[in-house]
Amino acid sequence: MTGPSEETAGEQQSEQAQEPAAMFSEERTDSTPHPGAGPYDAQPTQVVDPPPHGAYQPLPQPGGYQPHYDQNLPPLQPPAPQQPQHAAPPGYQQPPPAAPVPGAPQGLPQPASSADELATAHLVKQQKRTPQSGWRKAVYLGSGKLINPGESPADTRRRELIARVNQPLRGCYKIAMLSLKGGVGKTTTTTTLGATFASLRGDRVVAVDANPDRGTLSQKIAIETTATVRHLLRDADKITRYSDVRSYTSQGSSRLEILASEQDPAVSEAFSENDYRRTVNLLEHFYNIVLTDCGTGLMHSAMKGVLDVADSLVVVSSGSVDGARSASATLDWLEAHGYGDLVKRSVVVINSVRPKGSSVDLDKLAAHFGAKVRAVCRIPFDAHLEEGAEIELERLGGDTRLALLELAATVADGFNTRV
């Protein structure tokens, strides 16, 4: 005889057999065992319904590839909702992308530079430079400045040289002018080089006469004072500003200042190495370029101080054989006495002191010096320099002024290479 409990259990087994899908349509999270369950079925059980047919379709992949999804993996989470974008106002146009920066890796976003967009070359229409010489200048002025053929190659070259002369200079740059032979134009080269610097640069330039044999540097410009380097050293403790130093120098029309030496040979012979160092240490506080016109000897007392503090040398030679030998002997002496690095930073000037060209091959002469020093420059003969009086740059010939400009630019190239 069957009891009620057996009938109930039989009905439940029959319902489970007839509806097998009902086991997957429920999610049980309780730990209560169902009737007839074993001890291992007491753990929570989670059953997930399979997705209905057609409810999920994978996104098409490029190339016809369709990935296989494991149905046992948990369902994918829906993507996070994106922030709504604001609609652009009517008439708004998207700006074009910025041009790529040269040298930057390709494929990376290039930041837009507002400085480039506001540069003068980008905003202002560039015009031709006005010609400064030759037929181009005549056409420009003759047309009432309506026709501008542009500057000539010579004007471009001159502008580039001026830019080199005006390159930045930090501190005080000291240049020593040397020559073992007299009459080669060393003092004249000192004056013209200093005048070229002073006329083009906005800083202060001074030339010091360190010749122990009554130097003539002070005679190359109009004399404004009779004070000498001896007076400057005597009153060194009282000098605190530029106007104090200015009372001991004479200034020419080019703004070059000259500190004269003692005119008495007996007194100037006592100008020692210590005196020169004191002079330079005082001048470098008020001047950007200091040129020193040395004597013809290399063994006088002040020469060691001149070479020790010099940033560059300018060795002057004439276009003759004996002048070239003296200049070459000067370089050899410097290398033999521990100034080899200074020789490599030096510039040799071949100065033409005669109006007519000699039979000496200046190209071979320049090649000889070029193997020892940094650069070689040539200065042509000029009638104004032959006078031996005060020098004015305006009275020099065009070739001479261009040669001096090239010399100044060559010396200025060493501003940022000094040790």
C-alpha cells in the first residue's frame, strides 16, 4: 500500500522528466538541499540560461574572419556609455590639421605651435632687400624706389660678414697682435681691425700699446689726452666706472679707444709682466674686446703676460720673403715654448705694404701658414694706410674695407671657441 509521500515523490520525478528545460530556467542561490540531494549538493548552485537564438550576433571581422566564442565563458559586459558630443554651431568648419614637424617620428600627433603661426615670416609678406651698390642701386634710385632688383651677391656677402662680426660675445675677448719684423704694418692692422670691430659692434673696443720701444699706436687716431698706461696703473684704485677709464684713453671716429704707452723709452722699458696683467684685469671690466699691440721682440718682460692672457693671436706678415720668414719663425717659437694651442687659434695676416705686386706667390705663402694656424687673411695695399697718419675707415678703398671686414669676421669666429 503506497503512502502519500511516495505518490508525491513520484509526481515530482515525472514532472522533472517531462520538463528538463525547467532545470535551466531557474537560478538557485540558496544553500537548502532539495529533497533527495546528497551532502555535496549543499553548496550554492548558479545556472545560467543560454541566450535565445538570434539574441546575440558577433560583430563582423575584417577579412571574413569570425571568432569562435566559448559558451562557458561569462557574458561580456556592455560598453560604457559615451558622453554626448556637443553639436557644432552653424557655419563652423573644422580647421586643417597642422603640418608635420620635420624630423619628428611619423605617425605621432604633432602639436600645433602658436609661436610658428605668429612668426613674422609667417604673417608679414617678405620683401626684397634694397640694393646697396652697383647698377642695382642706380636702377632702384632712378625709378623713384619703384623698381627693386634686390641686393647683389656682393651686398649679400657683405651682410653675411657683418652678421659674423656682430655674433654674441660673452666676457672680454683679448687679441694679441704679433710680429718679429718691423715695418710690416702690425700697428696699422691693430688700428684698422679694432676700428672695424668698434664701428660695427655696439660694445666697447680698446687697443693697448704694449710696445716697449716708444709705440706709435696713439698716432693712428686723434689724440684726446696725454695720459698713458702708466697713469692708469697709478690711479687704478680710484677707477670704479667706465667714465673713469675713459679719461685715460683717446677715441677715434670709429669709436675705437686707444690706451697709449709711455713715450720715454727709458720709462716704458719698466713695463713688466705684472704691469700688463694689472692693466688687462682692469680693462676687462669695462671693455668687450681688448687688442694689444706688442713689440717686435718676444723676450721683453711684458710678452709672457700678453701670451698667457690672450684668447687669440693675429700674426702680421708682409708679402715679401723676409717678412714671411719672420712670421713663420714667430709661430715656430710659440710652438716650442708651450703655446701650440694658441698658435692653432691664431690668424695670419699677409699685408701688402707696396703698391705693386711682387713676384712672390702669395697663394703658396697662404698655404704655408694655413697648415699651422686657423685662418689666413690678406690685406691689399691702400694709399691711405701708406700715409702713416690718423686712420679713417671712410677713406679706405672698397677692396681694403672688404678685406678688413673678412679679417674681423674671421677673428670673431673664435669668440665661442676659446678655452
